[in-house]
Amino acid sequence: MTGRRGLAALAGVVGVLAAMVACGVARAQTDANFAAHSGGVLRLVSASAGGTIDPQVNYTNEYWQLFVNVYDGLVTFNKAAGKASNEVVPDLAMAIPTPQDGGKTYVFTLRKGIKFSNGATVTPADVVASFQRLFKVNNPNAGSWYANIVGADKCLAVPATCTLAGGVIGDAQAGTVTFHLVKPNPEFLYQLAVPFAAILPAGTPPHDMGTVPVPGTGSYMITSYDPQTKLVAKRNPYFKVWSLAAQPKGYVDEIDYSFDVTDENGITAVENGHYDWEFDPAPADRLAEISTRFPRQVHIDPLLAVYYAPMNVNIPPFNNIDARLAVNYALDRKAAVNIFGGKNLAVPNCQILPPGFPGYEPYCPYTLNPGTTWSAPDMQKAMALMAKSGEAGRQVTVIADDQGVDPALGTYLASLLNKLGFKASVHVLSANIQFNYIQNTNNKVQISITQWYQDYPAASDFLNVLLSCGAIHPGSDNSINIAGYCNKGYDAKVAAAMQTAITDPAAANAQWAAVDKDATNAAVWATMFTPRQLDFVSKRVGNFTFSDQFHLLFDKVWVH
């Protein structure tokens, strides 16, 4: 998923930050523990809203963090800290079923008595309708993650009449929902565990709901949303805990998310206790201050993510691979890391997969000394490739958003392109619209600055989701393959790796490593670095809990 994260450079602060990394340990939610810490309002702030609050459409970290407290799927990721947060646990389903028919059939039994926030009881019909709706609302991953459900081909062809006939079957009497897949999918449970697969009432309109809250089953419900000012979520009056691992009862009574507050003002407000947490990264001129004055309120955690510049392979100048290669060889990844905040907050990266991810093998061809790590740009080779490309003098516009380090990264990238011989400029858009804008092929975006955070711990979440032919939707704001890269040979290798993963995950990881090298060699991106997460919270916040999947878990923290 995408998300706005980053830190501007500040000399001398990095060592201080590294020395005071805070590690939160979540406490178990016992009755006594809950009684002692429940209540109050958790006050969040961001410079801008994250777009639609339709959970089957929105694809941002900003709102996925919130959605996991508002919605449930048949399964979900464990609400825990660290590596345990990568485990899939039963949610609305009573148990994780054993696949049948060679891995092509899953039969889920629903828990009884769970209600939506409008008071209606969850039924198998709601599950069936929710998966039909994924296609009707043009979900960004309908053509990749969910295309393997029987009947999905017809839904992709004519979304409005989607039935998934033979693919998703509800049995009201038995309380079960059966999924039939075209072929086994080792990542199917992961794909059911993310907010896209949230179960919504069957009567939910088949279009993006925008600012209108959709009833969910989580411990909170969104009660109001104005993208210009505030989102408010309050306790779901019909919620009762059925699994602490899947959906604990949140400690706070209300979550208020305020918008249109600059990062500078947001940091000051968190320091003063007016807000409890800021989504946007801390400004450069405030890092020393928060690290020395408020060390116990700073938390730094590793991220499975990359910052990158996708290059549109279908329009000039980056339909020319030599031009794309030139950018990759010229890119000073150390400079990008310094813009972000230094070596303790980011690591140079040349490839698609982030370090520590399944299938990752260190690989960096775009450096002075090609091998496993980046050392320095190779401008001599970059200039030779530019000369070969014949693209010198071409007008290029870098599209960046207006939050965090993105404007600075955009400015740096434009200066690099000018050094290569392009005539480059930066166009900065509101972060509320930039991600959708750069996806839409109608906007003819040549190159942009963006980020990707794991949806779930599988290599395909980068290599398939972001670079497959099925992830291209011309004219749509939800065409997640921003580079527009479509290579049938590449897709065949992706499919082969996914097939191997069904029976031999270790062998599949070796295949994914080869796919990663193929994508890196195609130079469809200029990958910059892998970031780390810095969260600054108010002194009121306790029980800070960081999930690999959803980062700060709002339902785990308390305020006093």
C-alpha cells in the first residue's frame, strides 16, 4: 500500500535518534487492564486527508491504519507487535479452513451473532455481496489478487453485473461461505486479511462511497468525515470481542483525525499534548528538538517498504530503456537517504524488494561497483546511456506530493534529470490526490515520486501487484502499475513462482529473487531507499504497539 512517510536531512541528529530508539511492548488486554486504561479521545493529525473512506477502494497506509479498527474480514492479521503481526488469524470466520480440492476450495464458517454498526447481523449473503462489490467498485487489485476466483473473468469484463457465480457461494442455513479458485493460490489468505476484503452489508451501494461512512463490524465506526477538517470514529455500540488477536476492544472511546494542519504545527501540537500523534513526518528543523527533549515519546521501527520513482515505459522519454538506465546509474541514493534523514532512518536500495522481505537477495547493478550494495552513482555510464538514448533536451515533469520529504526528493530528481540533459521541472500536487493522479494513464505522467509499503509478507505484493499486466487499468485512478510495465514473459515467471509457492515456499523465494532481478534490470523504477518509521506521540500515550502490517495500532494505545 502507499503511504506518506519521510524525514528531511539534519546533520548531527541521526546519531542521537539512533541512540534513543524506543521499543514499545504491548500489554495483554485483561479486564483489569482495560478498566484501568480505557476512555478518552485519541487525537490524530495529518496535513491532509487520505481520500475516500470506502475500504474496498482506498489504498493508503493513512486509512488502512484506521480501517483495521472499523472493519473485519473473514481472516485478518494478528493485532500484535513485531513479527507476530504477520500471522493470519481467524476473524469473522470461526477458524482458518484447510484448503480442499488441491488448494482450490476454501469453506469458511461464520461466527454467529456478529453485528454491523447499523445493528444488522452478518450473514453469508453479506460476504458474497462484498466480494461482488470489489469488482463493481473497480478495486485496485481486483485484476490481480481476486482475479483467480471462479467467475472473476466475467466480473472484470463487465463489473456492473458481477455475480462471481460458482466462485463465492453462501449457505445461510449452514452459516458458511465457500470460495472456489481457478487454481491454487498460496497467498489467498493474505489477500483476505487486508481491508479490501472487508465484509460490508449486502445493501452497500456498488460505487465508491467517498465521504459517506460504510457500516462495519470493528470496535469503532466512522461517524463523520470531512476531508477538509476532520474524521471522527466512535465506539461501535454493537461490538463485542470475539477474538483479541483479530479485533480487540479499543482502549479509547473516540478517535479524532484532524486535517489541514502543517507538519510544523502538528509537531508543536503533539509536544503540547493538543494532539497525540502526527501521521506526517517530523520536519527537519524539529528532529533535534524532539530527540533531546522528548526521547521517551519517539519510536523508530523497521519498515518493509521502498521509496521509488516509477518511469512511464509507454511514453517518451522513458519508453526508451537507455533513458531509464541512465536515471538509475546517475541516481545518488546517498543524497536521497540524506534528504530522508540519514543512514539510521533509511538504507540505499537499487531493487524492487526491500531488505528482509521474502525473496530478497541483495542486488545492485546501478552503482560504480555493481554487486550486492550501492556505493556511488556512475555518471560516466549514465551520460553514455543518455547519449545512446537520443533523449537529451526532452521536456520532463516530475510529479511529487506536497508532504514530508517528497517535494525535496522531487526537486533533487529534477536537478538530476537536468544534469543528464533533460529539461526537467517539478509539479507538486496535494498529497490527497497525487497518488491517484500518477496512476491514471490519461494524465500522461512521465516520472513521479512515490512509496510502497507491504500489504502482506509475500514477494508478489511488490513484484506482481506493482508490475504485472493485470495491475494496469487504463484511464483509472486505481492503476497501481504506475510505470505501465507489461511483459508477458515477466508475468509468466511471476505465475511460475506463485505456483511453486504452493508446495515449496523456499524454492519459490529463489524464483522471486530472479524475478526481482528481471524487474530491476528492466529499469522500470529508480528505486531510492528503504525507510524506517519514526513515530512521535504525546506524553498522554501509553502501550505504543507497532505492527509490521499496519504500523501504530490505534486500538492498542491508551491516553491519560
